Amino acid sequence: MSSKQIKAMIIKNFKISFRNGELYQDIVIPVFVACMLSLKEQLSALNQILPLLYSFAVLPTARSIMVHLVEEKSKKYKELQGIMGLNQSSYKIGWLLTGYLRMTLALIAFFLFQIIFNSLIQLDWDFYYINSFAQLMWPYIVYGYASINQSFLFASVMNESRIAGEVATFFCVGFSFFIFLTFIEQAATSILFYILVGLMSPQCNIGFEYITALQVGVNRVVILINETYDLQASGYQLIVTLFLYLFLALYFDQIIPNEYGISQHPLFLLGINYKENVKKGECLLSERQKDATSAHYYENMRENLEPSIYVDNLTKSFNNKNVVNNLTLRLYEKQIFCLLGHNGAGKTTTISMLTGLINKSKGKIQMYDMNFDTQLKEIRNHIGLCTQQDCLYEYLTVREHLNFFAEIKQSNKSEIDEILEKTELKNEMNQIVQTLSKGSQRKLSLAISLIGNSKIIFLDEPTSGMDAFSRRQIWNILQKIKQEERTIILTTHHLDEAEILADRIGIMQRGELLAKGSCDFIKKTFGEGYTLNLRKESIKYQDVSEILTKGKIIPEQCHKSQLTFQISFEHQDKLETICEKLENQGIEIDLRLNTLEEAFVKIGEHEQLELSQSNTRKSMSLQIIENTDEGYQQFIENVPMSVRDKPIYSLWNQCLAMFQRRFYTTIRTNTNILAFFMPLLTILLGLLVAKFVQFSGRLSRNDEAQLFLKISILACVGVVGFTFNSTLYVTLPVLEKECQLKEVMICSGCRIFGYWLGTFLFDFIVYSIIIVFFLIMGAILSLEAITSFWWQTVLIYLCFGLSYITCIYLCSFLFDNVAKAMKLFVFYSFFYGFCLPMVLLGLTNFLYHLDSIYFFEILVYTFQVIFMITYPFYNYYFAYACMPHLTKGLKAELGGLHLITYESYWYVIMLIYQFFQYSLLIYYLERRKIQRNFKLNPDITDKNLEDDVYQEQQKVLNGSNDIIQAIQVFKKYQNQQQFALNNISFGLKEGEIMGIIGPNGAGKSTLINVLTNISQSTYGMVKIQYADQLHVGICPQYDCIWENLTVKEHLHVFSKLRGLSGQNQQEAVTYYLQNAELYNFRNTRAGQLSGGNKRKLCVALALIGGSDIIFFDEPTTGVDPISRRTLFKTLKQNVSIRNCSVVITTHTIEEAENLSDTLGILIGGQFICYGEPNYLKEKYSDGYYISILHNEQYEDKEILEMLKKQLNNINQIKEVRKNYLTINIKIISFHSTFKLLNQLKQQKIIQEFSISKSSLENIFVLFTKQQNEINDQLGVKVE
């Protein structure tokens, strides 16, 4: 435990709470409750729920702490900080003190404003303050801190932040209703009842104290409680509860299993622990073999280096199956070791064992002469981790992150400036994370891993989702870091990254180490030879077939002006002759050794072939893998007609699809199930209280008032139950908004009316089930408050349901984040939706009684009109309370409260009015979002447009028949000076694929959003040939899926949206399951899919139903090479089938080049070049690039001198790889150059070489670099 770490935790927590507004919530809600408690005389009808409100005052603070604690686990913050050296005791104490301090602020606000409001309202201080208020103060303080400990207890047994808030609410609010059982004489006179309920719920305990101290409730009940219940003893029970919850929280945190295993045996307090798999001391290796490995294919180390990390026979078993099997390897300082493997190969499990996240089943690990089993704490002080998903706090700045982790590592803060400089974050150090670009966030994650002079650094896909230029920046940083005596373990899906950075590569397959060695060793072992690209206008296979008799054509990379062949190693002696003949025909040639990616894909295809042979069911995609014309024609003939047909609009189908997706998400989401049972529990308790409550005093002699009190109790518990049930209806619309699912469905043809009607029908059925339960239980209990007003009750609840649900839908527009909605909406709906009107009503009535002037009377009625128009709970409460025959009793109970009407039907009418009002507002907001802008920018200038971009703009302006037309599109976001899109114009013909590439923040996703009308342009027009958006499909940048729906259910929903049904729907769903290689996962929930399979699903959803226009926004982000190739193959097949048009953005420039008919490079929101890929390469090419791998005994300078003797104007390019030399030369004779290099290879001077013309990636990096230099000069920052 470290005081520095504890202090850092508290400071970090308070900064976040202050910036996200939670400290404001901690103060505001207690103020509301304090006001209502002070107005109890004016709101006497609500006296029965005042004990409940008293316990709720500080509940939001405790709930917020608990949600944060679970979020820390679910988002891997706690995991990362533990790996980086944070002591778990420091972590727990830091959060506990944070909770206590926030609770102290809430308690101060609560007590302070009670005193202020009581003074203003001029209560009897002798009775209220001295005799009651002071008695309640110290127990309430203990209750507040006990609530924090209760939150820790809940957090210790949960791992999902979304369910955490609902579980806490369910238990806290549910048990709070046991307060009402004191209205029943049998419970009120049982001391055992108070003890048991008080231990389970501190909320009940403080509620009992409130009733006893302030004499609130039914008169006879107060007398019975006073006779049975001891106020001081209850306070001591709260103290016991305080320590009991803390003990249980700490205990369960040690024994509850999480996704990484079990920490302690349930009886660990008695000294009993789980059996050790590895004996202590055994891990210290006796045989220190310097280059031992379990790889089937391996390359021996050339250097005699001492390993920094030893791993021997590392094994992990789950359910008697070895996920990692006897892995042995050695890692070295000043080297980057790259661990590769397909999904499920065991990479993540291996990294988790090496970082101590999960226990190994057997094996030995030693890091820097430290025993992993006995010195893990010391080892973690030397570990740095850059996780795949950024574990960053969005409300902390860059420097605050580094300061926090420096305190965790207890390192010198002076190194922070050095790390900021090294990771190129100096200019952004005072920006909060949510304003940083993706590239800068990844740099920050990398910077965190370097804090504390970490010796062992794990980098999990550090460049995922980054553009080519940003990735190169990260590469440069890693090259600097590698020289600092660090051991770096890297995982990546970018194989070019591994090829450039890795000193050694390990490839895992089915839990075993398949191969280990240098990149060149892997390529030669698994590669197939050379790739030969031939470029010539209108080149055909027949033109070169006689020359390339030994070459294998690669159709996926062929275009009308390019052919690509593969030449095996065994035919490399024919290459010189082949190149000479091709050059004589005027054909441009590129020749390169097969890349690491191609070798990796070959390994994956071999593994898939083995799996398919052992599986009786083969997917269509495996059966049609042949690339012959006959095979493709056979594939086309097998495509069902439902895939080729155009979409058909059907309101019924769309409503059914929305109903279906709502049904599945509800029954499979634990939070929704808890929210469903919340009103059932409160209503049941309310019915029991109303049935068995015993009245005394004047209430026993006034049947009318007695009936009103029972109805008032039912109304109050209904309000509480339905407010805490509101998350059931708000979460899905907010989730679909956050994940852009709603926008995707609307772009895919879903009508706004169909979307909301299908959702509403299901929600209203769920709501109706609750009402039926209420009516049935009321009938069973023969409760007069229900049976005497049967039809009025049914009518009120039906009308309230219409208003209540549509009001929640309207409120969902206020939230962009489902986690925030779940944190805040429950309490906002209760305190602002019900308590606020009641407070204002009570306050204005108090002022009116104080001084009956006309102004206050007008104010009372004005507020009531506003409440009747805007608040469903207000109308529900008074509609229920003002049922016929209760008017006199109501007036008596309200103590002269002036209502605008005492007739129930007026409130029912207002509920119906609210339903139409909210529905129209929803429709207006939705229509406003999807209306396209047709306003042109009056300040347009075309002077800075490049020639090809200008010509494309003129073509569009002069009119064209293109299926998609963007005309002078501009987009500017609020609070930004620069345009995110700046004068974008282009047209796309039917059947064409347009690729858009650009750096992070260039405007690619913004352009896709504008084209699909997810976001409106500031100026300019977008014209799509099909005004009906049924013909449009979209695959956004991030996974737009419902985690609880299966793959097959997703396809059913989207196919229904486009009018497919019956046999046609089944055929289309089956086809895309097979075509996207998802058939074996058809019944798997989407949330359980790997990242690659999620992207496959998103692509299939964009394609299903016959879209004629499809937009893909970085569809392969975070996808491994094999999955990426599958996605692009599926896309190209669909284009061939339907002749559809495609717009695609991607960071994989090679894929964009192979896939696209037209390509645009977007930088700074503007196209800087536009045209066919080969045309752009010709126009912006700076000649040829020759890459040479030479033998170690030769220096770069020696090789360069040899080349200069026969080649002119050579420019050496900076190369980060050892023994590699890259040169640029403007003009060459390909055959002569090949002959020269081949001679050097035969002389054993060089090992391998490639000759290729300037690639699109080179051009892209050049443009990006130039734009960054301009931005730096102008002081412009592109997000």
C-alpha cells in the first residue's frame, strides 16, 4: 500500500467526477429531497412516501460510485493499472475514500438545505430541529457511508457496468419498499422484522428512523413503531451494517471468479488455498538454454545474446482442453518480438499469462532473473502495457494520464516531458482525451506503457485503426524505444508492420508455436515465391499467357490495365528471360518477393483446409474458392433470385422486424429483466400495504379519506415503480443512437414510422403485462380501491402508458451514451419528472397560503398547466387520486391544496394529449435529422483544386447520369474554425467501386455520414438516384450490431427491413451466412463473435436485401488478413451479381488499389487527387523503388557503390530494418536492373530483392506529410 498511489487515485476520481457533472448531481438531488421534506405539510398527500424519499437523497451518489467501480473492471482500467504496478490495497482504499468524500459533500448539502428551507418555511424549531432533526443527523451520516460500502459489495460481485446500476437500484429501491410493511400491524410490532430488514437494507433502517423521529405515516403505525422500535439501537445497527458491508465487499472481491480466474479459496481466511500447479522455486530455470523453442519451424539465433525472458512449457487448459500447449521461447533486450496468429490461436491467452492476468496451468517463466510465481509484484513494476482498446479516461488530459501512471509506478515525474517529446504529444499534453484524434490516443496509450522506465513492454495492436502515415509515426517511436534496453512484445493485424518492426516473429496455431524466426525465414518457409505485376492499357491474359507458362494468375488483384501473377521459388531462374520478353512488349513490370501477409494467409488457408476436411458440412465459400471462369459462372448460377431482386417496401415487415429485435434484446438483457420486475415488486408491496394497513384517529371514522389514503399509496408506489422501470424503455433507443444502429436501419430503408411503431408495440405489451398483474392482484386481494373503480383504473393506466412510453422515447434524444443514460435517467425521471412538479406545487401553495394575493394564485395555476402539459407522472398521480366520489376527502387530505381541477377525466385527457404531443415531437425531430441540405456555399473558390479534382467537379456541375453525385459539399462542426469537408464534388457510375483513403481526421467518416444522410452537410448537395433509401446499404466504421442477437437473427431483421419474407428471406439469409463464412456461427450471439467475424456480419447486413448503393466505412479495421480478404471477396462478388455501386474508405491502401475503379485521396477535408489507381500512380510516381536484403558482411555503403557503377541518379531511402537497403531511381531498364541484382544474388552479396514502381502508399504518405507540414505552419490542428 502506498500513500502516493492512494492520493493519485483520489485526485483522478475527483477530476473525472467534476468534469462529467457527477459532483453536481451529488448536490442537486439531496437539495430536492430536503425541499420536499420541508414541504411535507403542503404535500400531505405524499407523506406516505417521504420515508422512501429520505433514504433516496444520497442514493445516486452511492450508485454512481458502484457503476464507476464496475466500469473500471469491464473497461479494463483496473486490469491495466494492476499490471502497471498499482497495489490492490491502494486501489481499494483510493476508491473507498473517494466514495466517502463524495458522500460527505452530499450529506453537507442535504443537511444545510434542510436547515435553510425549514427556516424559510418557518417550521416549529423546538419540535422539528431540536427533537427530531438532531436525532436523525448522526444515524443518517452513518447511513450515507454504509451506502458507499453497500456499493462496494455490489461492485465486487458484478463485471458488467450496464447491469450494475440496475441491480443496485433493484435491491436498494426494492428493499426500501419494506418500509411500507410497517403500515401493517404484524410487521410494525416485530423486532425481528426490523433487525433482518435493517441488515439487508440500510435504506429501510433509515426509513424506520425517519418515521419514528418525525412521526410521519399512519397514526396508529407511528404508535406501534415507537412501542417496538428503539431509535438509538437502530443507529448502532447502521454502524454494524457499515462494517459488515465493507468486510463482505473485501471478501467477495477475493473469491468471486472473474474472466481471468479465481484469486482465493472461499476458506482462504482459514489458511486454505487452491493447490499450486507449480511448486514454488521450481520456476527458477536450472537449464538456461539461450535459444530454446517449441516451434515446429525455427531459425537459430545468429547472435550470442543473453535472453531477458525465459518461457518453458507454458500451458493453459480450459475444460480439459489446452488453449496454449507447451510453449517454449526466449525473448531478448533491444528486440521486438511479434506474436502472430489467427483468431483462437492462443495469442491473447499467452499474453494474459505473461502479464499475470490469468494463472498458467503449468510451465516456467522468468523475467530479468525474477521468478514469475514468487516475484510477480516486482516484475509488474517493470511491465508496461499498451492495450488493444485504449484504456483512457475521456475527461483527463494527456499530462494528467501520465502523472497518474507515474504516481502508480512511483517514478520520477521528470521523465514525463521526455516521454511526451518521444511520443510526439508535446503540443497536445493539456487536451482532454475525448478531443484527441485516434492516432493521438494510441500514442498516449503507448506513452503510458513507457512510464516508469518499463523494461518489458507489451503492445497489443498499437496501430489498429490508424492510417498509413500515423502508423509510420508509431513505427519511428518504437524504433527509438527498442534501443533503450527494453524487451518489446508486439501483436498486430498489419503484417507489413511486423515485417518492418519485428526482429523475430512467432506464429501460433491451435495453441502451439508453429514457427519462430526472422521475417525472411517465415517468408521463405511459407511463402510461394514472387509476385509479378504487369501494367499496360487494356492488357489481357492472352497477351502474356505464352510467356508466363509457369505463372499463376491472381484474379483478385487484376484490373483492365493490370494483371498479377505468382511465380514460385522453383521457377525463379526463368524470371530474367520472362522480364526481358515482357519489357520488349512495352509492359511495365513490378517484381517483389511475397510479403509476410501472403505467407501468413497461406498458413491460414492450410489450417482452414484441414478443418474443413474434418467437418462434414462445408460452406459455399469453401466450395467455390476456385478462381476459374467456369467456377465463377457456376457460382453466379447458384445465387438465389432473392439476392438479385430489388428491395420492396412493407410497413408490416418493418414493424415486425423492429418488434422482433426489441423482443430478443429485452429477454436476453439482464438489466431489462430487472427493470421489468421493478414495478411488479413495488406494486405488489403497495397492494399488500393498501390491503392490510390499519388506520387510527379520524381516518378510521372517515371512510372516504381512508379510501383516498389507500389510493394515494397505490399512486405513489406506481410512480416510484415506473420511474425506476424507465430504463427498460430508454436504453435501446439510446444504444441504437450511440452505435448508429438506428441511422443504419433508416439508411437501409426502415421508415421512421415503422421503427418507432414496432418498438412501441412491444414496449406497450410489456407495460400492459405489468398492468394486468396489478389488476389481477387487486382482484385477488379484493382491494376496494381497485374493484370499486375497475374501468377508471384500466383507462388511467392505459392512457398513462401511451404518454409515459412516448415521453421516454422523446427523452432518449437527450442522451448520446447508453451508460450515461442508465446512470442518470432513473433519478432524473423521478426527481425532475415527479418531485420537481410536486416541490413547485407545494412551494407556490405555501406562498399562496402565506399571503393570498392574486399573483400567487396565478402562479399556482400557471405551474399546474405547465405540469399537465409536460409531466406524465403528474397527470397519472392526480388522475388516480381524483377518481369519482373522492373529491371531498381529497380536499381534506390536501389541506386546502389548490388544484386547477379535481376531476379525474381532465388528467386522463391530458395524458392522451401528451401522447400525441410527444409523438409529433419525435416525428419532427426525426424528419429534421434526415432532411438533406441543398444550400450552396456563396464563398466557393476552385482555385486550389488539383486538375483531376477540378475536372470531376465540372463534370458533376454540368450534369451527369451518375448514380451518386456530391456537389460542392462542405461540412463544419460546431466550435470548429476549419471545414471538416471542403468543397467535395464527385460522381459515381453504376457498377463502379470508389475508394477513399486519407489520414485519421481527414474527413472520410464525415463524408460517408453526409452521403448517407446520417449527418447533414453545411453547404452543398448530395443526389442519389434512388430517392428511396431501400436501395442503400451501409457498413459504418464501428460495429453496428445488437450484442444479444444471433448472427442469423441480425440477417432476418435487416432482410425484413428490405421486404424479404418467407422462402426468399430464408434463401437470402442462408446465402450470406455461407458467403461471409458465418454459417458455423449462425446461432452465436454477435457480442461473442471475434472482431473479424463482427466485421463480416456488418458487411453482410449492408449487402442483404439487394442494395444498389453500398457505403463501407473502414470495414476491415482490426481484422486479420484472412478475414480481410474474405470481406473484400464477398464485396466484389456482390458487385458482380447486382452491378451495384460502392463507396469504401479504408486504411489498407493495397486493398483499396486492388478493389477500386476510382480512387480519391482525402486530406484536410479536401480531395487532393482523384482518378483510377494506375493513373494516379503514373501521374505522381517518383520512379522505381528497389529493396535489397544483403548479407551481414556487407555494409549499405558497399552495396550502394556497386549499384552506382551501373545505375544513375540513385537516392537512398531511410530504412529501419537491419541489413536492408532501399533506393529510389527515376528511370530504369527493368530487365537490365533485374539482371544486375540477380548477378549480385548469385554472388552471395545479396539474398533477396524487389523492384517496384512507386506505390499508392508512397504517394499517400508523401501527400500526408506535405499536408501536416502546411498545418504546422498555419497552426491548424486536424482532429
